[in-house]
Amino acid sequence: MSDLLERMKNSPKISSEEFSKLIQRPQKYQADSPCPDNEFYNIVNNEFTRLFLHLSMEDFIEKYMQKRLAGINKDEILKLIHESCLFFNQPDLPTVHEVNNSKVNAQMLSHTNEDLTKDTLYYNLDELLRIGITTIDAFKMILTHELAHRFFKNTKFYGWNQGAWECELACDFFVGVRSQIELISATGMRWALKDSPGSPHHPPGYLRLQIIEFGKEIARKLSASKRTVTLDIYLKAYNFFMEKNAETISKEQQKIRSVID
């Protein structure tokens, strides 16, 4: 991504006609179907495994999650954050805090509008495990989403609730892009989002999953096309998705508004 950003000003722009020919909408992600590469799903649904270990489903899941992220420490987390900052061609986050308060979200980014040296990332490892972020790859995907917020910090999104959904979907789109470019599994994040309901600040999980898969497909097609990839092309792809799904997004937002009004 850093190379992409460096080249974007001097790279040829792609016309709307070229862009329409380049991509085809990928199939919608079916949230209710298991992912074929989901190791977690396959293991916990193996009755023989649980019988052999004499564990209940709840105990097995807890032990499995502990095993998956066993040994993760602050140094490893800082390394993952550094790699994610490089993807967006950003300076490292100056402040990173682990919190162990159940009232704190799994992960959040506190940032100013201008100064990247004053941004702070908070993460709650226990909460991340609870929602299903049980692998290093899943953690990378969550980091990508949060640092995309940093990337878009000075971007004005338009839409209901000051463009909150539009911003979240833009960050999810780049989760898919990075997943494909660096061959990082997005399975853990998919399962964390699968049953996520919508809110005034976040779209329902199935929409977020769709744009993650869309981002992966776009990155795959651009790589195969052998053309010079620019940020402009990725932003055109994001806008393409939002335009094609505008009616669905509007209907989902109306559902939320009808509940809170």
C-alpha cells in the first residue's frame, strides 16, 4: 500500500468505462454458511474431539481460544501494529494501551483530526477473544479496520448519522483489500461479524461481510490485470459498491431509525 500511495499522483487514472469492464460484482457472502477454511468452526463442531477431552462446548471453546492466542504479548502486538501502519504508509502509533475492562470495546482508536503523533490505540484482548478474534490473522484484520479509520480521519463521509456507516464500510473495504494483497485470512473477522446487528454507528454484519469480500475480489482482479494500481482505483471500487447497494443500505438504516426514533 505504501508503494501504491507513492505512485498514485503519477499513475494513469482509470476511466469509468474501463473500470466497469474491469470488475464484476462478486457473489454475496452467505453469512449463514460455514467458511471452508474456518478451522475454529471445524474443530468445535467435532463431537469426537469434545468427547475425548471430556469438555463441554463452552469449556472447549474457552480452552481453544486460550490456546490460539497463547503467548501473544505486547511486543508481538506492537509488531502487528507496525506492519498495519506500513500498509497505509502511516507513521507508527505513538501510544498503545491494553485495557482489561469489560465495558471497553474490543478495540478503538482515539485520534485527533490533524496530528498523527497524538493518536492512541486501545485494545482489550479478553474482549477480542470473547467476540471470536482468536487468531493472529483475525487480529491483523481488526487492526486494519482501525488504522483505516486513521487513514480516513480527514475524509468527510456523507450519509445518515454524519456518514457513520459509509465510513465503517470504507474501513471494511480495505480489510478485504489487505486480506487479498498480503494473503491474510479474514475468517476470524467474518465470524466475529456474522451475526452482528446494525446500530446508528455500524452497519449490520452481513453488509460489512459483503464489502470485505468485495474488497478481496477487487484486489484479486487488479492484481491479475497487471495494470498500475492506484488509490484512485480502489476508491472508485468502494464508490461502485456503495452506489450498487444504496437501496439496501437505505432500507437497513431506516430499520435502525424506526427503532430509535
